Amino acid sequence: MDILSRIDRQLEDNENIVVVRKLGNFKVPTPRRLSSYNQTCYRLVAPRNGIYDVNGLNDFVAHLIKVPLPSRTGPFKENGTLLEFGYLDFLESIGGQTETREVVQTTNVEEWQNAGGFIKGRRVIRSDEQACTWHRTTFVFPYPDENIAQDLYKDHGVMARSMRLEDLKVYQARRL
């Protein structure tokens, strides 16, 4: 099973998590473009009951996905008046392509017809193969609660990676 499917299954099976959004884009590979990142997916999630402190949020992230281990992680942290959000990043190979170049040479010169690699006036030269692996990166972006995730996504999309600490307190007070 691919990594994205494993992540989705774990998120959906965990009753303590709300999957707020599933997003992704896919660059269809073409024979003329060797691209290494072909798909980027985003999973915006939140704890069902909200968590409003950095230590609790980092503990939540640490137990979010059991297997596989992420390629990269970032912690929640306070930075002055901001809460910077944590993340998990998973990289996987999802396919690939090999490109082989073939050069066909022909000649009508009589003495070359069967010399120097020509057979009946035709010679095929294959170049080295050029290979490219396609990758998918999946970001899991946790938020302190479902309302924060929805509001920030509505206003800023997936690039909302922080919020003011005073706004966090307002959301927390609404939950009480």
C-alpha cells in the first residue's frame, strides 16, 4: 500500500482526529519533461477536542501517524506573539520513466553499406538511458482545533502556518 493511502487510513480510523481537508495536485509527466516531484498532497487535521498549548500540540503531532516515519517534521513553537504550526512531511516514490535516445543513420555510399557498424546502409546508435523517479510528497498539517483549521484555510489556504497567540486564546475560550 502506498504511503498516502496508509496516512489517510490512519487519520480516518482515529476518532480523536478531524480531517478538515484533503488537497493535492498532480503534474502529469510528459516524455519531454523529466520532473522529480509529480504530486504534492496536503492533509489538514485537528484534534477533535482542541489542544491549545505547545507541549500538547507537539505530543499530538508525535502520535498522529504511527507508520511510516515522516521524512521531515517541524514542531509547534511560540515565536514572540505567534504560534508557529508543526508539520509532518512524507516522501515516497510513485513511479518513474526511462528515456532512451535512438539515432538512426543511413547511407547510400557503397563502401559503407556493411562497414563501421552499418548493415545494409543502416546503423542504429543508442544513447545512455536517462531515468527519472516520480515522487509524491504528503504534508500533514495539524491545527489546534477544527475551527482554526477551517478559518485559516478559508483566509489563507494551506500556506497559513502560524497564528497570533491572542487569537489562539479567543478560539480556546469559545470551546469552553
